[in-house]
Amino acid sequence: MTEYETAAAPAELDMSEQMRIRLAKLEELAGRGEDPFEQVTFPVTCHSRDIIENFDQMEGQVVAIAGRLMSKRGMGKVSFCDLMDRRGKIQLFTKIDELGEAAYTEWQKLDIGDLVGVEGIAFRTQRGEISVKTKKYTLLTKTLRPLPEKYHGLKDTDTRYRQRYLDLIMNPEVKDAFEKRSLIIRTLRSHLESREFIEVETPILNIIPGGATARPFVTHHNALDIDLFLRIAPELYLKRLIVGGFERVFEIGRQFRNEGISIKHNPEFTLLEVYQAYTDYKGMMDLTEQLIAKATEAVHGQTMINYQDLTIDLTPPFRRLSMSEAIRLYADVDFDQIHTAEAAGELARQRNLEDYKPGMGRGDVMNLFFEAYCEEQLVQPTFIYDYPIEISPLTKKKPGNPELTERFELFIAGREYANAYSELNDPVDQRERFAMQLKKREAGDDEANLLDEDFCVSLEYGMPPTGGMGMGIDRLVMLLTDSYSIRDVLLFPTMKPLR
């Protein structure tokens, strides 16, 4: 038994006939002492799009390209193939007279999906198609599994998400979304750096899950023999850095929340968090709309986009409404006239708000009304500001109205995209807020914040007035690539195992 037979044995039971044929070809190569996995380099001089876009200058030149064979046509002395590389696809024109009979015979044995390196001449066929005339080729990798049948391709979304590598091969347009994702992140980072923000990294393993209201993932550190939590937000660490004297910091990184999965939610996701000393939530509004406009221009060349059949204008300045104004506008309820939790609760029961629970505070009920009546109405970018204190444990109180906080969320197409505060820097008030959160946890809210004693100690050393903002990168990419599901903008979304 050869090494190839040994390696293939575990897959024997589900091996297709096409795989058997490919393995036989592999055995034939091995019998001649040839190893199609031995090649370690190939001197690529250009990519398919380079040749097509610059053909007037490259016509007649020798080129070296590498990629995957995606189709084969012609079985006589002339054959045509399509080669796909990272920049697109180009036709290969191969003749027996150019390669010689032995090399041409081996060329004809190649399978769709095989990876090859080709040296040849850039030219245009009689039909006018820009192509490469093959002079020499190298088999770089022999593929053992056949690609999906070309006429039907790979359409099943579950398979596409589970086998993203196959999705990228069969659906080249998918690469475009991820290239745009990279461009968006580069643009956000570049703009922040131009504003003298410093990029930092904070711990992913946390002793206390803080900085957001969410259920964490729990793991265990063997050497220390303690449970740790995958971070739900980097906020409390970034604000420690503001205490320490970094006036402008940001982090782009993964967060982990042990919650449901939907077209808008994945258990791990990418978040941008920004903190700037000596500004407030209004300064964060300005920064947020600038970042989104810059990213939109980078992707689309303008700030007007189409998203899921909606035309959205992302040109600053964005619309601004207080939460109470939005509720008054869309729910016809004036919370300025509702002064107690009991009155708010009675109104929630009258309106049959499903998420209402006895004992909720006035601000909690106010937020329920906003979620039920307002969010889906906010199609054009809108900052909703002045949130109730009950749902904003890390935010400064609004001067003159201690029931509200200086906080905003940005909504576009009925979804939240950013969350920002005038950061709470009063250590006494912060401890009281944590105490309120602990009471919620004792009442059964397992997403309420825990007390972070070291963070409170850091505030006692003095944090300057600070504005902070968090923006969901995945949702922004969805918006700017017109993607319906968050899974379309995550290379490897979380999936339940098939078995």
C-alpha cells in the first residue's frame, strides 16, 4: 500500500467515483516518482486582472501566473482552460505544438480544481478574448475532491458557511465582500490614527465580565485554578488607560457574548471601541458620523448607498432625536408626563408589551417602548440620545435631569450600529450604579453588570471628562456590502456541528 492509499483510507467509505479517478492519477504520478505536492514556490509575475486591464502594454509579453483550473474545453490538439487566481479569471490557450506531445498529454489529464503555474504569452484569440498562450506549466497541487458541478455551483447557504473555502472558490463575488471588509477596517483605523488615536490591545480573558450588559462565556485557567470570562467588551480596560494618561485610544477586536444566533448576531463578533479625553457624547457623535462617511466613501466612492432595497444617505450630519422625542413621535406616548415606575408599568400593560416584567423601573419601560415602536422606523441614520439611567450603568447623568444619561445609539435601517457615552468618571456614583446592577442580578437578570472593584479604584485616581463609543464592525460591513445576514460577512461564522 502506498502513502497515498494510506492517507486516503479514512475517507474510503464516502469516496465518490471522481475521487477514485483522481487518486488513480495521483498513484500514476507517484509511480513515476513525481510528487504534485513537492513544489514550494512558483515565480508569479502578474495576476489575471493585471493582464486584462493592461493588455495594450502586456500583449506579446511573457507572463507567469498561478491559480486554479475552473473549466476545460477541447480534447484534440488544442484546448482551452479558465484559470482563477486572487484577482479574477483568465483563459489559457494550450496547443500540442507548443508543449510537445508528452507534456500536452499530461496537461489533458489535469482535473478541474487542480492548481497550476503557467508561463506563457499574453495574446488575444481570433474571437477577441484576452488569453495566455501556454509555453510551460507546473502542477502545483493535485486536488482529490471534485468541485461542485459548474452549472449549479454552490448555492446552499449552510454548506457555504461551513465550507467557506469552497464558497470562495465557487462564488468569486463572495471574496469581494471580505475585501471590502478589510478596506473598511483599514479606513477606520487610518482615520483614527490621523486624529492622533493610539491603537491598543486589552485582555480577552477577564476576571470580571464588564463594559456591557450580556451573558459571558466561561472558561477555566488550570495553573491559577480560577474561572475566567471571555470579554464581552474592552471598555473598562480602555478607560483605565485614559486614567493612566493616554488621551485617545481605540481597539478593534473580537468580543464574545453567550447569546442567541440570528441574522444580526453571532456569539463572537468584531467591535471598534474609541475613547477620547476632554470631550463628551456629542463629540462622539461627530466622530462616529465621520468614520462611517469615510468608510462608505472608501467602498462606494460616495455616501449614498442601497441596502436591501432601501436608499440610505450616510452624508453627515446625521439626524438627532432624544429617546423621549422618538417615543412621542412613533408611539404617541409622552414620557415627560410619566413620573413613576407604576405609571409606566400600567401603560406597558395597556399596550401589551411582551417583555414587560413587574418591578421594572420607569427607564426600563421607556426603553421597551422605544424598542417596540421606534427602532424599525429609523431607516435613515439617526442618533437617539439621552437614555434612562436604569439601562446606562457606565454613563454620566444628564445635568439637570438625573433620571437620564448622556448616551446615544446610532440606528440605520432599523438596527443599532454604535453606542456611546459621556463616560461616568465619578467613582462614588459608579459604585452606586454597580450596586443597582447587582440588585438586578439578584432579581434574576444574569446579564446585569458585576462590580469591578479595580475599575472603581482606578476612577478614584481621577479620569478626565471622556467620550467613548463602540461600533459593530460586522453590522457596518453588512450595511456597506448590502449583505442580509451577519454570516455573509464573517469568514467562519459559528455553526452547530452536523454530528
